[in-house]
Amino acid sequence: MSRIIIVSNRLPVTVNKRKGELVFYPSAGGLATGLNSLDEKWDKIWVGWPGEEIKETEQQQSIKESLQKDQLFPVFLSGEEIELFYEGFSNKAIWPHFHYFTQYTTYDDSYWQAYCKVNGKFAAVLQEIIQEGDLIWVHDYHLMLLPALIRKDFPKASIGFFLHIPFPSYEVFRILPWRKELLLGVLGADQIGFHTFGYMRHFLSAVYRIGGFEHEFGKLQIKDRTINVDVFPMGIDYDKYANPVLDIYEDHGAFEIRRLAKGKKLVISIDRLDYTKGIPQRILAFEEFISKHPEYHDKVSFVLIVVPSRANVDQYQELKQQVDTLVGAVNGRFGTFNWEPIKYFYRALSKEELMSLYREGDIAMITPLRDGMNLVAKEYIASKDQSKKGVLILSEMAGASNELTEALIVNPQDLRDLVRMLEVAMTMNEKEQRWRLERMQEKLRIYTLKHWATTFVMEQKKLMESKPQPHTNLLAGTNKQQLYAAYKNAEKALIILDYDGTLMNFDPDPQAVFPDEELIKLLKAMAAKVGHCLVINSGRDKKTLNRWLGGLELDLAAEHGVWVKKGEDWFKNEGLKTAWKSKIRQVLQNVVERTPGSFIEEKDYSLAWHYRRIDRDLGEKRVREFRDVLIYLTANLDLQVLEGNKVVEIKNAGVNKGKATLNWLNEGPYDFILAIGDDHTDEDIFTVLPAEAYSIKVGLGQTKARFNVLTVEDVREMLTEMAEQA
């Protein structure tokens, strides 16, 4: 049986001390429901905090033994860790920041240290549990460092991560001092999931701008790992709300809700007390509505349910006071002996009360200022499965608005918009209500909580079982040793090396990557071997290559083969033209003037527009703008347009690195041939090499090379080993 290890801040069971005794009871929440609904073929193991500070070692051991019978593994936290990690960094730094309430973000290093420590505690517990073949699924913002910690201990483990709250835009996220550590922590996962495409887009933007990792259709390549970043909207247990099993007449609260609904329209609002929920704005909108529409006095009631939350946090205490004051003001202004405009309850509801409120509510106002998904909106829609009567007013800032597009979508900060939608909802006929509800219910029946959990796990399982791409063959082990041996024994060898991205990493300033002392020493050593020919075959201009490497006993090819240096002398391809450059230069200069940070590099027989120093998306936008113009201008000029790593180069057609390589290949035969390059211009070299040659691509993209290495550092290490063996 396959094992799935679920890791979340809380276990699905809470441990409480009552009169010195330990009491276990199920934790509320959709996460436990969804994950428990996974196919029975999965052996489910759960790791998390049991919800209580347990100091005594004996009690900890007792709890462990009790919970492990049900495959539950507790992570014990001290009172200080709970305060600093959970109440501190998780809910005073990440929570407000990711919900765009940066004014409430607390930058406290002691919080951060506790966050690191607790994530480490989770990793320590997992060290004792994880086995080969396990699928690990880490949940939410409390454990953003954990995937990388697991990856460190178990490099080949299959790790998933799902964020249940919004991921903010790059401009907001970048403010956090610990932004890079959080990103790199999450990037330890093989699959990363979000509720909406917007959150996914923000994450990928931050990964690129902060971590420097580019994605291709949501796939990130980090060394030898492919990371899938995707959208997995969380659903609900539809039948639980559409066909609830309960007797509302046995519950006094449920009975009172039904009695209240007789003869009145009910506008309902159910939320945890939180500044992200927009509760004051809702009250003000209802006040404005009944002020404008006296005809609804005594005919509508606003049932406001606020569930207590984080009562010891200052912002929540202030919010509670604000809500109390606003409710009192509205009821004091408009209330009569027979009518209380706002029915306000500061408590959680029983199951019967909640279902009754959903069913009796004519209008649900779910208008958070920012929300990851908001399942209350989905529960309300499902509860109308039988009656087909009801209207949902939903904030565009809730993740659910991406799916429930038939709801009345509002800007929760726009009071006039909220009032207008209340007016629309009050007068909507039953035919339109039914039409909207049925379409939303169709989606919710398909995209259930079980569907969400199953889809995420199955996609991660595919990743776990997938083999490396057929074109990817990392140079390692026996292959590498064979290369070393062939080189050592060769009397006549040809070695062809690209420069940028192969011998030196890229830099925003192309002139900043001059060869360091270590590289010069390495090239000298390789060029010194009698009978061996070392060639640097680069897109660099002749002048730069000559200045950097001209003093070494090696050969050079510049501008993708326009210029070739063998021995002391340079020679070039015949028939190359430069008259075209003035016309093309005007186009590129216009782009530079509109794109600060980009620049033109002029070579003898080519022009290149670089956008390494600017935002990648802006650079790619500019490329799309002038690509067609360039193709049109170069159509009859025998020119070629090359798109490289944040560069577009225009050069004479028919000149490439492969043709330049023939200058040396024709002097063969050789006992050993090696060529290394990193981009598509080097594919021309790999194409002309004999089948037995060692051709190596730096990176894991599609290639004609026989082998891959991951980084420039790997190339340097390999060449150093070769030089030492020689």
C-alpha cells in the first residue's frame, strides 16, 4: 500500500487537559475531511501539533502511543514556541502580509527564529517516519520552510506543498526581510499548489525576481529537479450541505432561525473575527441600504455571525470593539420594539444552526477584503440544492469568485457597490436565482473537496513516477570516468568550449564576466598538452575575446564564427556585409529609448539587443513588439535573427558556430573530441560533431548533445579534473 504523509500545523485531533486528564476530540476543518476522503489505497499518516502545550515527558509519551495507533504523529511545542511561532511569525507576520495588510505586519527577529526552530522540529519528527516511496504533502503558511528541510534529509523524496491563503504580489512580498528564505523553503517541494491562477502568477513572479529561477508554463527547473506549480481550487463536501442529516427541531437555535425567517428576508453573514473579512464594511453597507429603503424596515434582518478568533491580539480586540459599536449604532438608529435590524451573535454555531441559517438565508453577503478561497460561499450555494432560492453577494477578492462567477461580484471596499448589489439581490426574481444557483451548483458538484485532494495527490504521484526526459542524460558515474580516461589517453584531442553560460555565469553587464584567475590557469593547463587543440567558440566580439583570451595558447571563434583565430592570425568569412546595420540599428535604438536598462552591443558583423538588466516580462514584451519588424526588414538581406538568453542578435545568415567548428574538425582525425555549450547557438556545434564525440549541454533543455551537466560550476569542476589527470 502506498503511504501518504500529511503535514500540517494541527493534527485532525486535538488534545486537551481537563482536571488533569487528557481528552482527545476531532479538530474542525475541511482539510481533515478532504484528506480523509482520499482513496483507501493510500495509507495515510498525519504529522502536526496536537493543540496543547504538554510539558511532562511521560504525558508526551502517553499521547504519542495513543495517537500513533491511528497513524497520527504529534509535534510537541512549548508555550513560548506557540506564542512566537504560531501567534507571532505565522499570524503577525505572514498572515497580515499575505493578505495585503502590511500595516499589521510585525518584523520581529525572535518570531523568525522561533519559526525556523519549529519548522526544524517538524523536520526532526519526519526524519523518523519517512520511508522510500512515501508521498509527503505539506500544508500552509505555518510550514513554508519545511519542504526544503525535508529535501535536505531526503534528496529523492516526493514532496508537495499547498498554500491555503493568498500569495501576494511581488511588490508586497518583497517587503518581507525573510522573503528569500521562505521562497527557497517552498521550492524544496516537487509540486506547489494554490487556489487561484492569480496566486500562482504572483508566486512565479517572486521566484523569478528574488530567486532568479525562470518558469516555462508553470514548470521550474532547479538543478536536476523539475517543480510543478499549478492551480488546485479547494472545494467542499457537496452532499454534506446539499443533503444534511439532522433534525433542526431538536436544536433550539435552529428552531429560532426558522421562526425569525417567517415574514422577513434574511441577509446572512458568517465569518471568523478577522480584519481581512470586511465585516465593518458589510455593516455600513446594510445601514446605508435600510437608510435609502425605508420600505424594507421590519421586512429584512441582517444576521451577523462573528466567530471569536485570536482574542488576545490587539488588532482583533479593536475590530471586535468596532463591530460592537457599529451594530449598536445601526440597531439604535433604526430598531423598533418589533424589529432589530441586525441580529448579532459573537459565537460559533452548532451544526444545526449553521445548516438552518444557510437554508433560510435569502441573501448571503460574503465580502472579505482578501481571502484565499472562502468555503462559506460554496457551502451556502450547496445548501440551496433543493430550494433553488437564494442570492450570493461575493467579494472579487475571494478566491471563490474565480469559480462562482454567477454570484453578484462586488468590490468589498466600494460601499456604493455593496449597497447596489443588496438592492439587486432583494429584487431578483426566482427564475434568475434558480439560473445562477444551478450553474454554480454544477461546478461545486464536480470540484468537490475529494476532487481537490485526489487531483493534487495524483498529479504529485505522476511527478514521482515520471522518469527523466529522454533527452536528459546527466554526465556522471561511468560515463564521466570514461570521458576522463579517453582524454588522458588521447594523443590528439579537440576541445571546443562556449564562453558565457559555460565557462562563466551570466551577468547583467556583459563586460563584467572577464575570466578570473582560476579560469585563466585552467585554460593554460589544458592548452599546454602537446597534440591537443583548445578552442573557445563564442558569440562574443573579436575585440573582447582577443583582450581576454588572446594571450593564451588557444584558438578562438568570435561572433558565432564570423571571425576565426588559429595561431596568431584572425581571418573572417568572405562576403559578409555591414550596410544593413544602420537600418536595424535605428529599430533597436528606438527600443532602447523606450526601455531604460536595455542596451545595444555592436559587433563587426552583428548587432545584439540585451535586456538582462530589466524585468524579463517587459523585455519579452519588447521582443514581441519588434520581432515582426525585424523579420520584415531582414527578409531580403540574407540575415538571421537569433533569440538567446535575454538577448536578440541580428547577424549574417549562413554563419554559425557549427560552420566555424569545421575549421578544426577538418584537421582531424582526433582521438578525443569534447564540445560544451549552453544555448541553441551551440546546437550547431553538436550537429557537426562525429557520433563518438563527447557533446555536453549545460542545463536540462532539449538538446542534440549526448550529455548534460547542470551548472557552470560543474563544467569548471570537470575541466579541472581533466587538467589534473593530464
